[in-house]
Amino acid sequence: MGPMGYCIYVTRSTFPRILYDMLRDAGFRLEVWDNSGRGMWDRAAAPPRDVLRDAASRCDALVVTIGDRVDEYVLSNARVKVIATYSVGYDHIDLEAATKRGIPVGYTPEVLVEAVADFAMGLLIALARRIVEGDRLVRGGEAYRVWGEYLGTEVWGKTLGILGLGNIGVAIARRAKAFNMNIIYWSRTRKPWVEVALGIRYVNLDDLFRQSDYLVVSVALSNETYRMVNEDRLRLMKKGSYLINIARGAIVDTNALVKALKEGWIAGAALDVYEEEPLPATHELVKLGNVILTPHIASATVETRNKMAEVVAQSVINVLLKGGKPIYQANKV
Ligand code: NAP
């Protein structure tokens, strides 16, 4: 079959342009779900499940992202030869369901690491120095009346705990070194070579929660990590400590976190991801002053988003036109 015969189903119309251009230039026919007017991570932006299932049964490739659940139901009648997700996390894809059908799953690690690590450090410093609160005070005309009370805490010399030392965790550690932070981590797999290279220390999970002044969540979401930041562990944290989550919302038990913030078990939190996205404007978290809330934008730079788009498009091209593999493959087929 020539490339024109291949149909690629793309679940958003708002990916970077290069994604559609590369696929069209390769000669594919694109079917694009129109989500204009809605943010990419907005649940309502995703095609309904029956539409995705129908696409998987007619098309040769699916280009999806967070919010598109690709599972047994969607793949039950599939003819797709490749699935490529515009994300490094692939918790929305049932890898087993894809693997048993021989479908490779492409994803986009590495290209977003530096952007996400920058953002995590940005949140950490914004929390420590109350940058967002300060902005609100200036806008409200209150800034100089209460200025003296607005003390932050230092970053220099404090302990940073990293929960999940993957690519992003390591990139955060590299940055934190420059701020003279004492760095500890817990990860499923111990990384002795990183310990040596960066002078960081492995601790058990409880100690990570006990010792951290700033705790950054950078672990992947899976059955094992679902709500691993729970009430018991939040209670282990220091009173003046801060939690930063740039990984996935469901790694943190949100109700327990709200309690921790309200009752002062910890000093504050910065969240880029939520159990429910978008976070409802009426949510308890929105009412709290000691949290910074961002709309899942840790990887959102022009450069990184374009690189992610290129990886996705090239992965589809590799499989359909070259008999090859996605650039990065999440499963083994
Ligand atoms: P990565 O290099 O693949 O690292 C994954 C991390 O998760 C590693 O620490 C790994 O542990 C751990 N992990 C995976 N499966 C696990 C399991 N079953 N139990 C315990 N730990 C497990 O990925 P990355 O690039 O650092 O990204 C990490 C996560 O950040 C992604 O999965 C994604 O959800 C999230 N993320 C969010 C944004 C955003 O926009 N907010 C952007 C990019 C990424 P070991 O290596 O120790 O085995």
C-alpha cells in the first residue's frame, strides 16, 4: 500500500503544526479530532471512547495524548499498526493490550526533560520565596502594608527529596546542586552511578518524607505508585516543608494533601498535575493560599513541544513506511 492509503487518526487539532505537516508530507491521510477552543488536557477535548475505538478499527496509526484512554475496549477490534503518544507518561495506555496485539507504543521521553526540570525548580523557588503570593499582593494594592510579614524560607543548604529518580529526577538534581541543596532520593531502582556523579544520597521511602525540606514528585504513575503520597506519609513530613508534584496527580492522595495544607502538617505545595484535570475551579485546593496551581504546563515550551511533535510524527513514519520502530518505544513487541 502507498502512503496515501494509510490513515492516521490524531486525537487533537492543537498539537504543534509540525506534527501534521510531517505526517502529510509523508503522504498519509489524516483524520483529526477538532478540539479547537479547548486546552489539550481538558477532558472534553478528547474524542469520545467509541470514536477512538472506531478510529482504531479503521486507521493504521493512532496519535494520542494524556486524556485518551487506550485500553482493551478501544483496541478490541483494532487494525492500527502503531500507537504514538505525545507525552512521556504512558499511564493512559494499556501496554499489555497493545503488546498482545503486536502494536508498538511510541512515546516522547528525553526531549522534554530539561524543560520539566526547569519548571520544577521554578515551582520550588516560587514556593520558598512566595513569588505568586507576592504578585497577588501587588495586584491587590496590599503589598507594602504587609510586606514585613512576608518572609519566605531559604533554598540554599536545604534538603531536597526526589521521589522517583528517572530522567527528570536526575535533571532536577543537577539544577539543585547549583543551589547548594543537600539532595536525597528514593527510587524503585537504586542509581549508584548518579549518587557518585552528583553526590546525592539514597534513603528509604519514610526517611525521604521525614528529611525533605522540599519534596519533588517525579515518579511515573502506575499501579505501584498510585496515591503513594498518602496521609501516613504526608504526616511524616516536616511542618515547614513543601511538596511539589510535576509527575501525575494520582500519585498524590488529593484529599489527604488538602488536609495536610489546611492543618499545617506541611507549609505549602505546588502542583502542575491533578487527579482530575482540569482541576474544577470550585475545588478545595483553589481556596488555599499556600498552594501554587499550574495547568499541566511543565513541558510547555515552544522548543520542547515541537521536539515532542517531531518524535511522534517520525515514530509513525518509521513504523508504517520503513518497517522500523518508534524512536522511543514503551513496550516490547
Ligand atoms: P523516566 O525517566 O522513565 O523515569 C520514570 C521514573 O518512574 C523512574 O524513577 C522510575 O523508577 C519510576 N517508575 C516507573 N515505574 C515505576 C513503578 N512501577 N514503581 C515505582 N517507580 C516506577 O521518566 P521521566 O522522563 O523522568 O518522567 C517521569 C514522569 O513525569 C512521567 O512518567 C510523567 O508522568 C511525568 N511528567 C509530567 C510532565 C508534566 O507536564 N507535568 C511532563 C513530563 C513528565 P526507576 O528508574 O527507579 O526504576
